[in-house]
Amino acid sequence: MSKTGLYDRIVHEYIEKDGGMIVLLSEDQLFQRTLRSTLLKVIGTKRDCLNVTVNPAAAVKAIKQYEKNKVPCTVFVERILGSKPSTDFIIAMKNVLPDLRIIVLVGETRRENIAYFYELGVNNVISKPASANNIIEKMAFTIKPQGKLSELMSQGKLMMIEGDYPGALRVSAKILKIKPNSPAGLMLRGDCYLGMKDRDKAINAYLQAHESSHLYLEPLKKLANVYRGYNEEEYLKYLKKLDRLSPLNTERKCDIGATYVKRKEMSMAEKYFDQAIETATQEAMSMVAGVADRIASTVIETSPGMSEKYLQKVLDTKGNHLSKEDITTFNKLGIALRNQGKWRDAIDNYKRALTISPEDEGLHFNMALAYRDGKERRKAVESMEKALKINPDIFKASEGVALHFGDTFAESKRYDEAGVFYRAAAEMNPNNMATTRKLALIKKALGE
């Protein structure tokens, strides 16, 4: 059976055989439709297994009722809910139901964001827009982690809960026999020794787990907790290691600051307290930007002026924190400006974006289109040439892009080059008569 078939089967059995439910906490109607279609058409479920809500309180009520009725439950939750991060919801649910399966839905995100999500206890992260296959795969891994090691880990954790530390230790030995230096197996071993009050062996196991996977946060968190109140120097060392790997955790920054206060190192304390405030501020800015971007995307076709207003709000909110991740916003704003005939403003917008990402061929291409709008043909060609220098195959991205290149060079009477782009467009869509006519005019101009 292919992996795709295996994932489909896991999700199908979860719904049809186990009676599993899915709670979707999201305002995104497109994702709501995609998830529903995936369950009905791809998985082929005949049960109404999807509970959709935009209200966190309603989601909590449904989840608790499923738990009470012993119904398996998987939760999809947006990173931003009603202009607020869903952090508190995730933490609260994991505190009440530690084994609750949670999948977070995000837009574009960075590695440190994902690290923070997993710190909160999230099982998986899906970047939107998501395909049906992507949704199914993430659900399958969330519902039933694959392989013998996962089964042994579940067995070991159950023994830990029951206080059978020697039994769990034997399970950890089995895991490490199958996969030597397995971080999960070493973590289980450390937890067993800690439960047996053998601090030194626990620390040694956690250190081995950290050495076998430097980006795995759990061993570092365990080490920090073991040293808390026992060895302040080591406690601080591991807190700072965690902070470097997952810098969005404001509570940890405060813990580091508080530790420096105890040591009467006030300048270092202030440094981390300032970072905590800055991180919280950026989180708030991200919320505002996320809402504004959603609004702008909703109205970009019907009201480019309104879209411009909210896209500008996104950029203004971020102030000096703009990065390459914001290039998509600049491109959207440029389109909104061009759709209003504000080609000069669009060019200024692209120039600003190029100071952040000068080697972005898409920005040069879009700037060329804005110059064409203003009949600045020479500058349009120059921008197209810059885009081609960065990525010689950019015109092959789509028929429309190839035609834009062809038209821009044809308008500047550079017919040889225009012909290359028109032929590329014709190969992508041989039935486009407009492209055929343009090619004929190029041949005539070249005397062919």
C-alpha cells in the first residue's frame, strides 16, 4: 500500500471505526470547505464528523463533551482567532486534556514560530492554503504516529503514568535497541530515572537526548527543570539555549530575567525583560497585520482602494520589523495600486520592497508591469532584464508571464527577444489564437 493510501486508511478508520470527531475552530471559509470536501470526497466518510465553530467557548464545550463520552477528538485551530493568538486556548486545552490532538493552521511561518507551537504541545502544523493530501497526511500522523517506536513510546508513557518506572525503563531499552541514540527513547529513560529519584542518571539521559538531536527542545526543557532550584548556573544555561532555539517564548525570557535579578545582575535582567516586551509587541503586531491582510485579500478584486488601505496598514504596523516575509504584502499592494491606475505609487512600493529583497525577480517583474502602465517602455524593459538576470527561466512560470515579457519587448521593437517569449507562451497553450497572431506579427516585423 502506498503512503497516501495508508494515510487515507488511518483517517478513514479513525472516523468510521473509532467514531472520531474533528473540531475546526476557524473563520476561514475556504479551509472549512477544503476540510469538509477532503473528508467527504477523498476519505469517503459517511458520518457527520466535522464540528465547525468560530467561538473558542463553543469549541471547548464540544471537546469536553466528546471527552466525557469517550469520543476521540482532533482539533484544528487557527493561529490567529478574532485578531488574537490562539495560544491561551491551546495552553488551556493541553492543561485540561494533555493527550488532546491539536493541529494549528498558519499562513507563512518561520522555524522559530513552529518551534514555539510544538512547545505549547501542538501535535502538528499546517500551512495554508493546504491541499487535501497535506491535510490527510498531517491528520494521519497526528491520529496515529507511524511505526513500532511510536507503539513502544505509547506503552512506556502509560507505564510512567501508572508509576511503573522499572517497566517503562525496560521499554526505553527496547526502543534504544531498535534505534540507538533515539531522542525519544533517551527522554523516556531520563523520565524513568527522575521518577525513581536518580537525578544524576536522569541528567545523563537528557544530555544524551540533547546531543543526539540539537534542535529537539524537550531534553533542554527537562534539563532546565531538573536544575531549577538545584544548580542556578546550569538552569540559566539551558534556559538560554532554549531561548536561542525558540525565541518567541516571552515567559522564558521573563524567567531568565528573574534569574539574573536573583544574581543581582540587573543589566542582564533588563536585557531579557526588554526582549520579552519586544516579543510580545511583535506578537501583537503580527495579529493586527494578519487581520488587515485577510481584509485586504477579501476586497482586492472588488475594491482595490480599500485593499490598498489595509495592505498599507499591514506594512505600517510592522514599522522597522519588515523582512523578506513581507514581500507578498508588497506585491499585493502593488497590484491594488495598479488596479487604481496609481502606477507611480506602485513603483515606489516596489522600490521600497527591493531595499529589503533586491534579488527578488518577482518584484522586478511587477515593477516592469507598473512601468508599462505608465508607458515607460525603456524602464519596463530594464526591469524585465533585471528579473531575467536573476532568474533566466522566470518567463516560463506561466503563459501569462511569458506574454507579458513578449508584449514588453515587442513594444520596444526588440522583436527577436519578444519572439522567444511568445513561442514559450504558445508551447504552454497552443490554442491561444491571440498568441498565434502576435507571433505572426513578430515574424512579419523580422521579415521572415
